[in-house]
Amino acid sequence: MKLRERGTDKVHVFTGERKQVPKPASAPAWLKGDTVWKANVSKVGIERL
């Protein structure tokens, strides 16, 4: 995933995945189902344009 920083020449680069995990006990009532998606994202670096 690449996100450009506004007003500069920088592009932030990330890698990531998502996993289905059991819903936490503190989940709100409107959250239906037994599992939720959990993100795991790491920053790789910064590129310059």
C-alpha cells in the first residue's frame, strides 16, 4: 500500500494483511457474527517522487 503525503514529494510504503479473529468480549452490540477482521500493517519505508 502506498500513501502520498500531501504538500511534499514523499510516498509512504506499507505492507500488510488481514486475519479473521474471534470477536472480543468488549465488542459493541451492533457488531454481529463471531469473528472480526484484524489488520496487521508494517511500514516498509518512504519513497521520494
